[in-house]
Amino acid sequence: MCLAYETNCCCGKDVAGFHFKDEIMSREVIRKVYCQDCSRDVPFNPKAMIADNGWIIEYEIDVALFQAQRIRPGTVEITPDFIFDEDYCTWRGIYPTDHIDRLAEREAIVKLAKINPRKYLAEIKEWAKSRMERLSQEGWRKAQRSETHPQLGRDLK
């Protein structure tokens, strides 16, 4: 099970959706979120931040360390990369608004399911593949990761 959460970036222009794998961490691990606009003047601290295609997530590392005690105490280093890449506090999908955009993109294809199931299956597979390729080319971290980890190429929650 995953806990979902949405928050605005620091400038208030954009929203970002998050999920928390196995509810081990919570929204309290997020200190600030910076969109592509408000991240421009933010000094990057790799000990507390993750950068993804112009967006920055700043984590409360002390909170993350406390909450991560349920993972595997002492067996992993709790870093921003670990928190994000292992899905303990990451985008709800491939990028900050993916959970919203993905539904709109799929809507037209899903209509085919009742009319022509075979065409629906072919189109949904092609859509998922081409979408992941596009997102990877755009520079989204999770899409690029799916190229080296094919199991991540599925339509993420």
C-alpha cells in the first residue's frame, strides 16, 4: 500500500504528487518542493535534496532517518537518492503531475476497450512505450531508470 500526498512548490505555481512506499515514510520527510521556475535560485545541497529535470525535493533528513528505521536498520545509507529511487518518498508517477496527466492521456484510449478490445490492447501498449520513451528523453529520472530496470517501465502508481 502507498500513501499519497500533494503539495505546492515554494512559489505556488505548480503542484507535485507524492507517494510513500509501504507507508514507511510520511509527508513530514518533505521539507520543500521547488518547481522548474522556483528552483533556479536555490543552492543545491546533495545531502538533503534530489534534483529531477529542474524540480528539487528537499528532504528533512533527520525525519527520514527516524522513519527509515523500519526498513533495514543499519543495512542501507538513507540518502536523498535512496529515498527517491527506492520510492519511499517519490513522485506519484514519473514526474510531479504524472498522476493527473496520465489519466487525461489514457482517457481516449480506454474508450476503445468496450468497442475494440484488441485495438485497445495494441494502442495502450504503444502509448505506454512511447510515453516512457518521451519522458526519458525529456529527462525525468524515473523514466530514465526504467530503461535500465524494465520492470519499472510499467505504468507506475
